Amino acid sequence: MGIRTGQQFLDALNAMRPHLVIDGGVVSENLTEHPAFAGLARTYAHLFDMQHAPEFQSRLTYTSPTSGDLVNASFLVPRTKEDLARRRDAMSVWAEYSSGFLGRTGDYMNSSLTALGSAKKFFAQADPVFGERIEAYYEMARENDLLATHTLIPPQANRSVSGSEQLGGQLSARVVEERDDGVVIRGARMLATIAPIADELLVFPSTLLRATPEDAPYSFAFAIQNDAPGLRYLCRTGLHHGGSHHDEPLASRFEEIDAVVVFDDVFVPNERVFMLGHPELCNQWYSDTGAAALMTHQVVTRTLAKSEFFLGLASEIAATIGIDGFQHIQEDLAELIRNVEIGKALVVAAEAQAELSDDGVMLPHWPTLNAARNWYPKVSQRYPEIIRKFCASGLMALPGEADLDVAREDIELYLQGKALTGPERIRLFKLALDASVSGFAGRQSLYEYFFFGDPVRMAGALVNSYDRAALRARVRELLDRED
């Protein structure tokens, strides 16, 4: 089939029968009409349609090596550095369309599957059949243009003990039965972003497992259809409050619902099981397969687009109300410029230092990507702060779109900017509000800060994985130098 249209995506959603708990009700059909999901579904439909648009198709697609159909470029297995740049160019199309506010576009999990589908040597350590299964699944997802989300960590009940110990082992998703034809899963996982509008759920290993027999039931990887029997989603309340694109320009388009996943004895057939047991391999799932590298390559491409958006927004606000000549404003603009250029440098450096894996996949340089994923969550917290500083009380002096019908003259006169009319300035400041103050903005800040996990733990992992031996040797050599 190859690339889908937006309408095909929406039709597939409406044909599904998931169990979605939200705002005191259960939604199981006509998802694209529900107010909590409609805006996001339409946005993702547009992403699918972009694959068919003449101005984007050559960037977003490539020819499938098996069917000859056009498929999404995020499924391209990179064999050269040029392939990595090709993937980045494709990913930047969707990232720039959403200004980086969509964290779970299809290319994120597609990147993971692309690496996993090629990691034959890794899977052979357990059983070659696992590698064959995930390669077949990767090809199926590629040829059917599926949208996948994933769920990773145990519920946040008692973080002082491992997932296998919480509530006596009854809380976290685990294998409760192994059958000849598959496994049965019971328990819960978090946090499945865009779960209500995804085709598939990928349940990949939590990488904080101990290599003990007690962790074996929690050590697995599989894929399941989003409306599989026994699968339930507990969705958080949406952060789009029904406003128009004028009044809620970001939330009305890009609000990605997050959900806790409940597995009520969900059966997973063998062909969709990609790892079973082997907690030591589950802990190496992302690092040793190259999945972390390709996924993070997508993330730094997206976050670069987000940095560019905030630089553009801050610059537009400063020019509009005539503050761009003040030095303290220019200092903040310079900070945003630095971050944009650092983001560009990191992604290009990761590609320039790429190396072939043992399976012949060209992987971007992990130490550089690891630095990027430790750097961005911290600097991104400044972005909404800068917007709030530039706009100040102007963010609280914003009539709604409907008020233009009854108070246009006052709005034109009293709310104009240096370079914009009153209605135009309101529209710009509504965007600033949604990017810096609204509930949507708050969720974005939290999401980015913890995107890869606890920043303190990430920092420790960065330090422990970074080879500093040669640098220490240079210091010792300088101390011992007798010239």
C-alpha cells in the first residue's frame, strides 16, 4: 500500500474500537469526532497528506525496496552519511510544520523500528527468531504506513523500589502466562503519548531492570493493536479548551493526549513478541541495537525546529511592541540564537562522525547525541520564560476572537502594536500565551524536561559512558612535562 492519505488514516481510526477513558466517560468509536481527539487527529491526518503534496513528497518518501511503493523516509535504513542527512531532511519537514510541538510524530517510533529491524546480532544473543519477527514487523509497519506510540515505564507508585517490587509485583505490566501461541500480559505502564490516535502500541523494555530471575516476567518487548481485547487507556484531560485556532493556536492543533496503559490479560501472539526474558538484553535494548541513536537523531531534529520557533516568536514580539533595541532584550535574543546554532551544530556533528554498526547501519555519533539530549531539556526551560518577559502584562490583556465582533474599534485603537494592528497583535500574543503560560505550555515544558527520563540520572549516565581517559592523560602529561 505504501504512504497513506489523511483520509485513510482517519477512516482507520474510526474503524477501531479502543477503550479510552477520558473526562468521566469511555470512548470506543468515532474517535475523530470526539472533542478531546478531533484536533489532534486532523493534524496528524495533515502530516499523512503532506507525503502526497508535490512540494514535500520527494523529501518525505522513498521507494520501498520490497514493494516499489513510496514509503515514509523515516523507514530508510541508513547505510551512508548521506542517508542520515536524507533522513534528517525528511524529519525536519514534519518538525517545522508543528514547530517542534508534536513529540510523537510517526518518524519517532519509525526510527526505532528501523534500527531494531536491522539489529540481527543483538537479537541472536537471545534467539534469532526475535530478530526475524521484528524485521517482519518493521516491514509491515513501513508498507502500511502505520502510526505507532510506545509505553515504557512502570506506574509512579513507589519509586524507592524496582518495578517488579511495587505492590508485591502486581502493579507493573508483566507476563502472567506463556502459551504455545503467545503470552498474556497483566498490569500497567506509562506514558503513552498520542495513544488514542495511534494504530499500534509498542511495548518496549524498561531499561532499569536487574538481571535477576525476579525481573524476568517484566522483561519483554512486543507490539499490539491499539484496540486489542483487554487493553485500556486512562487518558488525562485535554489541554485544548475548545478555543479556535485564533485563541488557542497551539493547543487546538498540537495537543497530544497522554495516557496510562492498562493490560487486563492482553494476549500477544508469538509473531508480535520481540523479546521474552533476558533482562540483561532488555537493559541494552536501545544502546546495543542503535535504536537510541536513530530515535535521538529524530528528537534533536524536532527540538531544533522548536528552538527556531521560539527565536522567531521572540523576535516578532520584540519588533511588534518596539522593544528590540533594548540591550536586555537583545541579550535574551542572543541566547536563543546561540541555542539554535548549537542545536544545528550538534545534529550535523553527530552525522559527520557517524559510523557503521556491526549490522551495517550508519549510526550518528552517540556521544554527541547524548550531549544534545542532556543539553536541550535544560535550555528549553528558558524559552517560555523569555516569552513571558517580552510580553509581560500584555499576556493578560487579550480579548478573544469573538470580542472583535463587538469591540473592534477599541481593540484597533488601544491594543495596536508598533508594527501591527490591534487584531493582529492579539493574534500574535495569543500564540505567545499558548507557548508560555497556558496549560498546554506547561505540559510542553514538563514533557521536554523529562523526555528521556530524570535529568540527574541522565547526567550520571553521560558521565559514566563518556571516555575521558585520553583527556586525563593529557593533563598528567602536562604535569609531568619537564621542558
